[in-house]
Amino acid sequence: MANAKEIKRKIGSIKNTWKITKAMELISTVKMKKAQDLALEKRWFVLEMLKIFLRVEDYLAKYPLFSKNESKKWKTLWIVITSNKWLCWGYNVNVMKRVSAYVKETWENIDYISIWRKAAQFIAKTWNNLIADFTEKFTDNIWPIFTKKISNLIVEEYLSGKYNKVVIFYNYYVNTIKQIAVSEIFLPIESEEIKQYLYDILWYDDSLQKELESMWWHAEYDVEPNPKELMKWVIPMILDMMFYDTLLNAKASEHSSRMVAMKSAKDNSNRIAKTLTTKYNKARQAAITTEVSEITAGVESMKG
């Protein structure tokens, strides 16, 4: 019966694991949905940004953020976005692999900015130059007021002439079960990229279709103080929004990855618990059969 007791103890442990992983799966599902909803809430703001952008894009050719800095040709700034915790399958590992592969492909001198703890730990372990770490600034709740501080720092560093380009590494959210580690050039940027980004956000919203169609035939009007001055305010706002969107995308990917990982762990726990329950029932039945046989043998021996 000792074997049956050990199996029963394991069953209890596995069932506790099942409860924990199920709770974590549900929490990740809620958080993923929240990140998706935040990404959708900005559509009317994006519409107004697009209207203004279409009026000033002719003046963007010589804007500093749209041209490469040639003073430090081989120096780049990398932004690495991971999570604060593990238990999200290959979410962090895939980003780190992407960074490592990119390092092998380039001869550039690299500085890093880390967002969330696992990125900072990875950069520290690989002895790279970390100029800023925003691990403590963020939780699962991402607010534009915080992301704006990072995007402003990125723009300031780029405009200082120290870097030829800025590259962001993160997990791109494809769907609930698929996230891809990508590297995207954030700066310099082209006007067509901004326009495409804004259109992609709006195009699948039926409520905005008439507004979008009317913008192709927009009338000319005067802008005060002037388009060049307006551009200095509009472009940084759009870049802030693009970076905020990237963080939301990364966070949705993290929660999706963790949700799938916890579901897999939960299903495995359930399967192991069923297997152990079968073994327990067999061991218990064997113990009962042995006891009955011993009692029967004892009775028979007394009769003799």
C-alpha cells in the first residue's frame, strides 16, 4: 500500500500544478485581449494624424529623421524588447537568437537599450554596451506617457548624430499561436512607411471607410503657422504612436505565448494525473486483492 500512497501524493501535486497553470492561462488570455483592445482604441486618432500627414508629406524630404546620419557610419542603436518573466515558451529565446544572428551578420558598432528584465540580463551576460534600461518603468500596463519617454530618447540619440540607424528587436504578433521574432529599422524612416503604417491600422475598420475614401480627394487649404513648423510636431507624435504600437504588439505576443505554454502545461498535467490515477487504482486493487488472499489463506489454514 506504500506504493499507492506515493502515487496518491504525486496525483495531488500534479492537480495543484493543473490549477496553477489553468489560472495563469486565463490571466494571460485576459491580458492579451487587453493589449489587443488598446491597439484598436487609437483608430480615430490615427485617422486625424493621417489627414494632417497627407498635407505635410511633401515637405519631408529634408527632415532629419528621414535621412541617414553619415558621421558614424557603422554605429547603430538597438532596442531589445523581451518580458520580465519566463514561462512563455520561446518568446524571449527567439528574440535573443534574432539579436545574436544579427550581430554575426553585421560589422556595426552597437549600443543597446533594453525594455523589460530579460533583455537587460541578456545584454549584460553578453558584455554589450547598455546605454539605458527601462525594466522598472513598465508593468503589463503600457501607458503612452511612459513609452513616449523612450521614443523621445531614441529620437534624441539619433538626431545627435551618434547613430546611423535605430533597430528594434521584438516578437511580432501574427495570431494567438504564432509570434515571429523580427528586427525592424525604426530610424531613419521613409514617408511611405509612415503612410502605409497609418493606412494599415485604418483600412479594415468599416466605420472609417468613407473617411478614408474621401481623403484621396482632399481639398487644399492653408496651414498655420506653416507646413514645415507643423511637421516638427506631427512626425514625433506619429513616431511615438508607432513605438507604442510596437510595445503593445510585443506584449500581446508575450501573453499569447504564455497562454499557449500554460495551456500545454495544463493539458500535460491533466494527462499525467489521469495516468497516475489509473496506476493508483491498479495498485490499490492489487493491495486489496493481496489482503483478501491473505485473509482467505488464514481462514483456510485455521480450518485445517
